[in-house]
Amino acid sequence: IDPRTDVSITSDGNLLFDKAVKDNVETVWHRHEAQQPQCGFCDMGLSCRICIMGPCRVDPFGQGPQTGVCGADADIIVARNLCRMIAAGAASHSDHGRDLVEVLEAVSKGEAPGYKIRSEEKLRRVAREYGIQTEGKDVLTVAGELADAMMEDYGMRRKSVTLVNRAPEKRRKVWEKAGITPRGIDRETSEMMHRTHMGVDNDWVSLLTQGLRNALSDGWGGSMIATEVSDILFGVPAPKPTMVNAGVLKKGQVNIVVHGHNPVVSEMVSKACISEEMLALAKAKGAAGINLVGVCCTGNELLMRRGIAMAGNHLMTELILSTGAVDMMIVDYQCIMPSIGKAAACYHTKMISTSDKARFPGMEHHEFHPDNAEEKAKTLVKAAIENFGNRKQVYIPVAPQEAVGGFSIETILGALGGTPAPLIDAIKAGKIRGAVGVVGCNNPKIKHDYGHVTLIKKLIENDILVVDTGCVSVASAKAGFKVPSAIEMAGPGLKEICGALGIPPVLHLGSCVDNVRILVLVSALADALGVDISDLPVAGSAPEWYSEKAVTIGVYCVASGITTHLGPMPPVTGSMNVVKLLTEGLNDVVGATFGVEPDPEKAAVFLIRVIEKKRKALGLDS
Ligand code: SF4
Ligand code: WCC
Ligand code: FE2
């Protein structure tokens, strides 16, 4: 990599990249460069290694083989590959949801010391949605019954997963008609894997239809359960001030970074960090305190509920280590590059893995379970404090940026007086043209955070309210979009509305599973207007996505009626049939499509057009 090129649009990204290079730390950018040129067949989705008669490749230029050994053509191979990405993404979110349901069950049995029901109100509300009689029952009984009912959602006993009932009736009819109402969370993923085995489903339309159902089993199933149970166990988020970027690390304090997705571990660590015993120990070791910060989505979970600061997003995870200021990094699962143990070895940082499902080179494994989590967390925080004295040189090159996070739908509606009516009025009046959910990852194929920040800036300038989650939310917070004064960057209508409410023009809705909060919000808006989600002036975008989970999110958004933009091209260009279905044909089935555009400036134009078209169809500007 040419040392003069900036890998990021952020100063901490570039300065810490230079520091990493100086320290001989290999980064994701180096490895990405070493992979060039990446395989063109794979890039187009035209390679298959599903069975051992292969691996096979279809020649996109029409000269070489047009089918694999089994006879699968480009359409089948591309569709199967995409469907397996959907299955993997759905499995990841939904398995995360399962872990939370297990904690909920353990709490109900008194087998999870340290955990408790933080939102009884939400527990009872969600339990009622599951048809559980809650009156006169004590909280732990309700918790046990809800955990049980949610476990059924994972299986094959139900006609549909329970929380699809949150979708507007019109949307549920669309799903019924298309045959994509998700039945069971594990069932849809399992069936997807079955159908993509050699010699099962060999119709690209039928495969992709199951792909939609599989993604919906995540969005309205596993991910939604993950978010709801997290709120029940750890509290419903409310707006809180926080700080972001690498500057949140503190020179004089013990720095502990949590990385991954599931708040089950990070919540216990955060509890241990504020205990008197640990603070006293830290002081005895010469530290002014214990500074817990997050990266990626487990950081988002803590930020949403506790205002805990955020050191960075996906591509910052190696760079944060190169500050030399991290005394311990504790990871759970997902999006944790297997490289970071090696990066940490250049410094004094202790690296800890905590999940029985996720192990990493160069990390010490300390397994967390509901019954031992409280104790484990204390042991680890102690070890981090002990490690404080081993620091060598510390380099924290930036000052932190202020931000506000914690916008759950409950608090958004609460701030509006309990109904979405004021928001709808603002949309009807055209002061807010519409809303876009900007979500997803970073990807070294795009300059770090460039896609997110450029797109969001354009959208708010054009009076479009932005809600964001996941790694985008860190990018936009670092760019200063998440302080109330950011309304100065918004168009006049959005400025007026957000100014009156005292909120920023970009609202942080949480982690990647929290994209379901967007589904709940658009359902409330559609119900209030008596329309379907696909009629609303809303859209989705994942400007720098990289992961299989992001594919699944994109597909459940589209299947829910939200037209969605993708920055990087998914591996589908080997089949024009699949491309056409995703970008045009789906409109007839679910009333929404995908659009792909790597350039965020152009993507903004695409999204604005989608919104203006919806407004027109609703007769809003007549
Ligand atoms: Fe090749 Fe067919 Fe096997 Fe895929 S499933 S590896 S295309 S033979
Ligand atoms: Ni969610 Fe994407 Fe970040 Fe990982 S943490 S990198 S899936 S957005
Ligand atoms: Fe390949």
C-alpha cells in the first residue's frame, strides 16, 4: 500500500494506520491488497464448490463450460450461492437471538446470577404478543413462559413465527400470496441449506423465493427476538450522550474494549467495571479509573443502553490496538477478524474470547455461561487492571467526538407524544421528505467510512431523516451528525423539525440486529396511514457492506417492502436472470427492489428518487 494514500476519511483511521505500519502490524488493507486480483468467477457468483464432483466454474464469456459437472447453469449456481449467504446471515443473527432466549430462561429459573429482568413492562408486552396470559403472574413466571414460546418460534410447530403479526396486515397478505411467510426460524435456514444441496432445488426463482422467506425468518424472527430480549434483560434504550472515535481511550485509565455482538457478555463486563472493588483495585495499581469502550455491535448495544463510548467500527478494530492503550479486548462473536490476536501481540494487550462458539488465534479463552458470567467478568476486569502496568508507549492521536445514541422506537414514539402522528404530519407537509435506514459494515474495497458519511450528508441536506445502525452509526457519529447542532447540516425542513424536537438529523437505532427497530417503526407509520410498508417514502442502504448478515438484512428489508441500495455489488452478476429479479422483478412480488451503486453521491440520487416517487404515489405533493 502506498504510504501516501489515506485508507480512511477519518483522522484517527489514517493516523493509527500509519502507526500500525510503523509498528509492523499487518492490517486488513494489507491483506486486501495481497489478494489482488480477486477471483473474477467468485466475484460474479459463477464458481461452485457445493459438492466434490466440483469445484466448478461457468465461463461468463460463453466460450468455456456453461454448466458445472452436475449440470447446474449460471442461474442455478448464482442463486444457490446467494441463498447460502442468506442462510448464513440468518443463522448468525438468529443464533445470537437464541443465546439471549437461553439467558432469559436461566433468569426465570434463578440460574443466572447477575442478570435480571430490567424491563418488566416490555416483558409483559411482548409476552402478550405471544398469547401468554400475564395478569397476576409474577415476573419470573412470565419470563419462563416467554422464553418457552420463543423457543417454539425456532422450530417447526408453528404456521408462522409469532412476531410477523407486527407487520401491517397488507404486508402479511403480500407474504401469504407469495408463499414467503416464515414458519420457523431454524426451519427456514435448514430448508435453505437443504434446497441448495446438489440435486434439490434447481429453479433459480424457487430458490430465491425461499431466500426471501429465510431472510424474513431472521428479520421478523431471530433478529427481532434478539433485540426484544436484549431490551427485556438490559433495558429499553433511551437517548444518552456519549463519545466516539479512538480518542475515547484514556491514557491514565485501564482501557477495556469489548468487541462482537451479543450484550450477554459485554453487559456483565460493564457491570464489573463500575464496581467499587474494581475501582479501588485500579487506583491501587496507579490508574485513575476503568474505562470501558466498545467497537462494532456489542459496543452499539452498550452505547444504546448505557451511553458507553465507542472506539470505532469494523475496520478500526486492528487500528484501535495499535494505540498501545488497550489493556484488554474481550470478544464474543461475529465480525471479529481472526487477525486481531496477532495485531495485539505487538503490544501488551490481553485478548480474551468468551463464547463456546467462537475461538481465535492469539486469544485466551474464558468461556461465559449464564451461571458464571458475573464471576468471569470480575476475573477478567481484574486481569485487565493487572495488565495496566505493562503498557509501553501509548499513542491516542485524536480527541473524542460527542454524539447522542439510544433511540429505541419506544423513546422515539414517546418523544412524539405516544403516536407517530407528528412524524407523519411532518412527512405530509413535506418538511421531512422521507426516511432512509443506513446500515451495515465497512469494507476495505471502499475508503473507510467514505460511503456512509457522503451518503448521509446528501440525504439530510435533502430533508431526509436518517436512522442508522451497526458500523454506519459509528461513522456518522464520528462525522458529527449525531449532536443536536448537526441540524445545521440538514435541509430547512428537517432542520426545523429536528430542532423543535431537540434531536439530531441522524438517529442511532442500535446494533445490526436492531435493524428490526426500523421494521417496527415503518410498520407503525404504515398502520397509522392505513397503507403498506412499500407505499411509504422510505428506503434502505448499506453503502459499505461486507458480511453475509448484511445480505440477509438487505433481503428482509426488500421482502418487507423497503427498496434497498447496496454499495458493493453482491456476487450475482454472473446471472442476468438473478440480477433482473433482484433489481426489477421483485417489485411485482414484494413492492421493492435492490439498487446497486458504489458511488455514494449517485446512490443518494437513487434513494431520493425512490422517496419522491413514493410521495407522488401517495398523493403527498399534489
Ligand atoms: Fe459442480 Fe454441481 Fe457440485 Fe456445484 S453442485 S460443485 S456445480 S457438480
Ligand atoms: Ni454489524 Fe457489519 Fe459492523 Fe459486522 S458489526 S461489520 S455485520 S455492521
Ligand atoms: Fe475462485
